[in-house]
Amino acid sequence: MINTIVIISIIAILYIGLKTKSKPNSNSYLFAGRKLTLFPFVATLVSTWYGGILEIGRFSYENGIVTWLIFGFSYYIAAYIFSSFIAPKIITKNIQTIPVLIEKAYGKVAAIISIVLILFISSPAPYLKILSSIFQFLWPINNFVGITIGAIISLIYVFKGGFNSIIRTDKIQFIFMYLGFIVMLISAYVNYGGIDFLINNTPQNTFSIPGNLNWNTILIWGLIALVTFIDPSFYQRTFAGQSIKTVKSGIRLSILCWMVFDGLTVFTGIYASAILSDSINENPYLLLSQLLLPSFFQGIFIISLLFIVLSTIDSFSFISAYTFGKDLLNIVKIPIINNFSIKTKTQIGLLFTSIISIILAYNFNEVIDIWYTSGSFAVSVLLLPILFYLYDKKFCYPLFNMICSLCITFGWFSYGMINKQFGYPIYPLNLEPMFPGLFTSIFIWITCDLFVRFNSSKQ
């Protein structure tokens, strides 16, 4: 029965996505004609946020309430700052994508660097791996088959309808993501009890902060939330918004939705910690659904997980596709496709990035490590150049700055990977790669700015 419910739901999403009509122009295909109203804006922003849902389940199962602080609180602050100080600039300056911004401000080479980083942080590969693990929980298939099926499902309707298809399916997925976890928590509460049961049956640090972690780790993860300022999905949805008011209200309402959903997911993970054994091989969410829920409701919960991951995969696939097809191919001219429309180039990008993502997903191990690494590189290289352009501040020697911060971050990261102890990287001075990279960017900016000012005063 569970498998039947899941298959019917996937077919329904495919039908909804394929029935979506998109005008032939690129503005409609890429940005839904820039007519995104409040509910679809919130639905697509909220649902796209949680592609790593199974990793959140594992983390909250192991670490408890501190998960809310690491993956929630700092991101709420970052999103609010984005809505107040960055989103209005994106709209007034008519910024379609980050590479367009970088090329306009700092040139083509800098734009290519930004494109590589955007492709890195928006790759759907780790989420394809998560989707595959859900498929493998349901059916006796191998990892590669699960990854490939996931890529094909998301590719089909996005290829045809573009961002309009994503918006339309996200509205359904948004509803189901809450429904599944509400069903799970109600069942856990009815069968086992409330907060007293959790306190008495979970490890000692479950409800304490910093719990099993330390404040240094929490601070580092908090600073990773800076990636919100350069998140391409935020830029796309902001540019697609109907007005500045819609975008501001939409992001702030999304923060409230994230708070609620984070509560649902973290407490589901804590229930798993209280109910399941201390050592499990499968994902806590999946095992808990198997233990607690009747077939129909387990099907609803599995659909919730699938839709959450699919929402992220289709959005990230599409962002990667137009970053490749629109932004990169606009700079690197290929004669045979140079005269193709932006829509066609994006569709070529979808095929290309889907194949690459399947290959990468097959070789990924830990999704959280990918978030951490990609966020570190992107923040250290792109944060300052973007903020300076948005606020019309002079950013001296931008290409030199970006290359130096990239090299320092990469060098720091490589040193840690080479010098692992007990499977964990050991970095120089115990500093995570993002910090020396970002410090390098700040130091070069200050030094170059002083140099320019000094030369100007001499003249």
C-alpha cells in the first residue's frame, strides 16, 4: 500500500508539472514572468530550504535541540537581513543572477569564478543521494538506479515548464511537507507521551545547549549561514517577485514557516532518539515511520520526505542549468549553440548538469560535509564583492582579491584533508577554511583601498 501511495503521488506531481504552461520568452521560463505573488513565493522558498531533510533527522537524533540552533536560528537572522538590506537592492538594480552581477561589476574572469562556485553550491547531487536512500528504503534497488530515477523525475517537468513548473509543484509539496511531520508527531505523542517522556528517555545532553557540541562548532555553523547572502535560489525568487513588498513580506513569512517546520523536524528526531535503539543503520525518520505509523499514514510521511527533497532537487537543477546555459554560455561562446535561445541553452544546461549530478551523487558520502565545504568557499570568495556592488562601494582589485581568497581557502581545505586524524580534517591554527579565506578578502580590500587612497593623495 505504501509503495502504491508513493507511486501515485509521484505521477501526480509529474502531471502537475507537465501541465504547467510557460511562455516561450526567457523571462517567463526562468523567472515566471516576474509575477510571483505572496503564497507561491513563500511556498517555493520554504520547500526548497530542506533538501537535506534526512541529514537533519540524523543530526537531531544524535544531538537533540541544539540542531534548531545550528540549522535554524542563525539562518533566520541571515534571511531577515537579506529581506531588509539585500532583496531591495536586487530588485532596484535589476539583478537576475549573481554571475550577471559579478560580470557587470568586475568583468568576465571574475564572473567565471563566480559561476564555478555557484554551480558548486547549487548542485543537486547531494540531494539526489538523499532521494535515492528513500527509494532504497521502499524498493530493492541500488544507489545508482535510485539516483538516476530521482534525476529523471525532476528533469521531466522542469525541462518543459521551467520555473513555472517548479512554482506549481512547490505549492503542493509545501502542504505535504507539513502534513507528514504533523502526522508523525501526533502519532508519537499519542503512543508515547509528551515532553516528560522525551526528557526521561533521551540522552543527557538532548535538551541542553551546546549539548554534545561546543560553542566553537556552533559559532562556525552559525557563520555558515552567511551563505544565505549569496544563495542563488534567494536571488532567483527575489528577482521573480511581483514587488519589493511581496519579496520582503514573503521572506519574513517564510522565516515563521521555517521556525514551525524546524520544530516539527527536530522534535521528530528527538522522539526517534527516545524510542529507537542507540545504534541504528537506517535513517531515524524512516525507521520511526515504520515503527509508529499505519501503512496509509506511513505513505503520507514518506511522500512528505520525497516532496521535500524533490522540491530542492528541481530548484537546484534549474539554477545550475541556467547558470551553465545562460550565464556561462553567454561568456564562453560556443559557435554551434551561440544563436540558440536562452530557454534552449538552459535546457541544454539541464541535461548537462543532470548527468554531472548523477556522477557526483554516486560518489558523495556525507551531505552535511558538502554543505559545509561549498558554503565555506562561496562565502569567502563572493560575499564582499557582492555586498560592495549592491551598496555602490568601490571594491579595489576585485579579481586579485577573489583569486587570493579562493587560493587561501582551497589551500587551508587541502591541508586539512591531507592531515586527517580519526577521519576529521586538522586545519592550521584550528581555523575552518572559510575564516582565513574571508579574512584574506577583507585584508586585501583594506590594504588595496589604503594603497589607492595613498596614491590619490600623492597626486
